[in-house]
Amino acid sequence: MKQILLQPGKKIYFCSDQHFGAPTAAESRKREVKFIRWLDEINSDAQVLFLMGDLFDFWHEWKHVIPKGYVRVLGKLAELKDSGIDLYMFVGNHDLWMKNYFEEEIGCQVFFEKQFFQINGKKFLLAHGDGLGPGDKGYKRMKKLFTNPAAQWAFKWLHPDIAMKVAIYLSTKNKMISGEEDKAFLGEDKEYLIIYSKEKLKSEEIDYFIYGHRHLPMVLDLEGKAQYINLGDWISYFTYGEFQDEFRLKEFEK
């Protein structure tokens, strides 16, 4: 388990589901600019920033090529890392084709599976959230295809212009792939990630479950033992998490 001891006056920040690139480059740019304003604001007191998945609506790395765009976001993340802030990124269902670009060029550690962190003595389970819990069988089958080495090998031989055009079309048009979520709360007995978290609590002591993916910001007490948190998104809500002595879910309004 990775451990973090907060320095005096410092905070841990969490954000998820920016889906930059959607629905168009022009519309995305407006949200990118707002996100950069937030990164500038947290620069003064952030010790760690967790990017909890789907930073991009589609991302694929070839050996010598990465997708066009996002220069300001990537530059700002590199600036935060260079200033001494630790960066951790979880791949989501839209950007799971990451390889080593973020680690080599920015110094941001990338996780492909859920992780356990202990922060100031509190135990966190962190994950993007896709594929966890019961149900969602259609997506789980799709993820097996997307993560299959043979399928990835075949896709990388497409010319990037063709590959990106196909992938962006599917990502924005196909609901199952894009992960567009119903904004209504389904209830504790139907929300997959809440079911998964409650099951985990039966065998492990965890203080905070923090996810993205669901797009619906919420903080929910689980049987008086832990908090379930979904970070929302940077499409409709512009919400983020902040931890110092306790967790807070906030909205960035500037």
C-alpha cells in the first residue's frame, strides 16, 4: 500500500472525467481553459493531484505519435510536476490505451487498476470505477476486447489519421463506449460502485472509496464505516475532491 504523509498546509486533490476533445475541439477548449484555471488555483497548496480517469474522450499512444491537441493541459500538468506536486493518473474507459508517454514526458505515474493509498492514517481505495461491481456485462465484454493485446496490436497499424477518426466517432456516438451516464441516482441497491464498495467493507477496513466514471457527484456514508465518493465530471458539474483533515467535494465556479 502506498503511503502519503501530508506536509503542513498541503492538500490532496482529486478530479475525474474531463473528456477533453468532446464533443468538438472548439467546445472542449472552453472546458480545458477552465480546468487550467483550476490547476493554477491549486498549485499553491497541492501536494498530490490524482487524475481519476477519462481525462480525454479518446487517447491512444503509438510508439512515436500521440493525439493532436491538449497542449495547454499537458503543459500545465508538466508545470505542476516540475514545481514539486506529485501526479497520479488512473486510466478510464476512454483513455485506457495509455502506455508510457505521461510517465516519461511529464513524470506522472499511471495506474491501470484500482489502488490502495494510506493518507495521514486514512485508507483510500481509488479507481476510475469502470467494470467494478456486478452487472454492466456489455461494457465488461467491450473492455476485454479493447485491452486484448492482439486487438491493440492490430489497431496500432492503422494510420493515426484513420484510427483517430474512427475512434473519436465511436467515442462520441456510441453510448456504451463513451460512458455517458444517466444523471439520476439509481439507489444504493442498484448503483454498481456502491454495491462493490459495500462488499469490500465486509472484508477490509477502508475509510474512503473514491471513483470517477459515474459522472454524478456524490458523497455517501456507508454503514457508518466509510464514505463513498464519486467525483462528478468537468462537463456538467466541474467538481473535484479535496483532502486535508477530511474529504470535501467542491465545485469550481470561476
